[in-house]
Amino acid sequence: MANGKIRKKDIKFTKHAEDMLVERGFRKEMVEEIVNKPEWKDKGEGDTWFAFKRIGKKVLRVVVIGSKPFTVITMYFDRRLK
């Protein structure tokens, strides 16, 4: 990690996450930025954690496993959060 930033090579995407980028119209760079600098984070089970960013009136949730390299599992607009 250089200067506290996560490098692109430190973020991997599963095949499912790659498919969801296309299906849901998200840019990979945007998701990498959210993992790097989320507005807020939340802990999941085990090594899973969530990175959040508000986009307009919606909240994008990125599901991540591990730490360096981070593995993005999926991303979606969380309808429960406003």
C-alpha cells in the first residue's frame, strides 16, 4: 500500500463480480475507488466486509472478502439503505 492507498493490483474481481459489472452497468474503476475510499464500511461474517458509497439517492454496496489482495464478490444498489 503506497501512501495509504490501495493499488489496483491489490483488488481482484471474481467472475461473478465481473459479470455484475456488465449486467448492472458499473465501471470497474468506480468500484475500485469505493473499495479504496468508501464513505463507510461495515463488517460481515468472517473475512467479509462491505464498502458503501452514496450515489444520488441510492447507496452502492460492494461486497469484499479479505485484505490485500481484496476480492470483490459483487456490488449492487442496496434498496434497504437510503
